[in-house]
Amino acid sequence: MADPAQAPPAVRHAEEVMGTVVSFDVRGGEAAAVQTALEEAIAQLHVVDAVFSTYKEGSQISRLGREELTVEECDPEVTEVLELCAEAERLSDGWFSTKYGGVVDPTGLVKGWSVERAARHLMAAGVSGVSVNGGGDVQLLGTPGPERPWRVGVSDPLRPGSLAAVVSAAGTDELAVATSGTAERGVHIVDPGTGRSAVTDLVAVTVVTPRLTWADAWATAAFAMGSRQALSWLESLPDVEALLVTAGDEVRCTDGLARRLG
């Protein structure tokens, strides 16, 4: 008889898509069902890339920006994502924006949304736990084993190869971790008010909340705000914790973050 404390079998896969690597760690479930769901989740990610990539001239989002398509002529997912972006813009008082250079660009939310959707698709196949990591932004569902929570290391933006923190999903069935900053991609976040690169004292913002869709968007908006305004705003959001690192090597955290570390 199998040891009940033993971790269920793992299925792991890494897929190059959306300009990054999306890594899957799937625990439990019936093997054939897991494999089918994994293939479907991967296919969905490639469809998202084809529809939403701002680097592909033929993508629906690029054609929408050139006014060659209307939103109604795009796939239903475009409407869904743009509605989520509008909500993020409202809740962030405009610090999250769907426009870049005056052209529609949902990049700050669509990766988190697509990775979360992939994780939920796998969970629906009857598995016990899923971790999907899209370029460092992670959606966790279920558990990797009995009394074993998922844990995510947060890179230290000022000390390559080191960790600034370890986030634990103990006590919850859903947790997401997303980071925005300059360590991996350099300066790439825009201040919506000026249309230029955000002038901020931050080098990284890590947001911890149940859904990666929002973690991704809130990290982007908070980074553009700067540490003082971002910390106050993040504290006001329900079920959101965060870790902020400034260029001066100062670490600021929301009040409840300590409960998520371990």
C-alpha cells in the first residue's frame, strides 16, 4: 500500500511561448486525463500568443490597434481581457493602462490571465495540485502533497542568484505570485500619465494574491507608482500582500506579508 504521506506523481513540462518559458508542475490525477489537459492548456497559451502578441503584425491585438478590426470582430477572449484591463485601470486610478503609445496593449495583464487560465484548466482535470510558472509569475492551485504547501522563491533584484523571500501557500488552495521590475527586462514599465518610462525609486514589486490575473496587473501598476504611493495603495486592496525593493536596497512590505512567508 502506498504511503499516504507520499507526494502524488508529478508531471512536469516547460513550453517556450509568449516570449518566455512557461513551466508546469502537475500533481495527482489520472495519467491520460492529465496529459490531455496539459496538451490543451499548452495549445491555449499558443492561441493567446497568436491573438494578443504586440510583436506579431497579424495578431488580433495588433490589427485592433491599427483599426483593421473592431473588438466585436475579435475572439471573445479579447473582449474578456480588455474588460479585465478596464477594471484594473479603474481600481489603480489609471496607473494600470491598456494603452502604449496611444495603441491598445494589454501586455500588463494578459500573461497573468493566460497562465492562471492554464492552471485552472489542469485543475479541472481532477489533479490534486498545479503550479504554472510563466517567466517568474506563478499560479498555485491545490497542494503538491499531503501537508506540503507550494512554495515560491522571490529573486533578490539587487543580488543575482539570491532570494529576497520565500512565499508559502500554506493554508490556502489558491495563491499567485507576480513580480514587476527592472532586474530581468530592464526599464520597460511606462508611466501612463507621461507615456514615458516610469520614474520610480523601485527596482522590484512582488504581489501575492489568489489570482495571477490581478497579481500581474497590480505589480505593474505599483511599480509605476513608486514605493510610497504603491505601498499605501496595495494595503488598501483586499487579499493582497506585497514586497517592494527600492534602488537604495530598502525593503518595504504590506502588513500581512509575514503570514505568507516560510
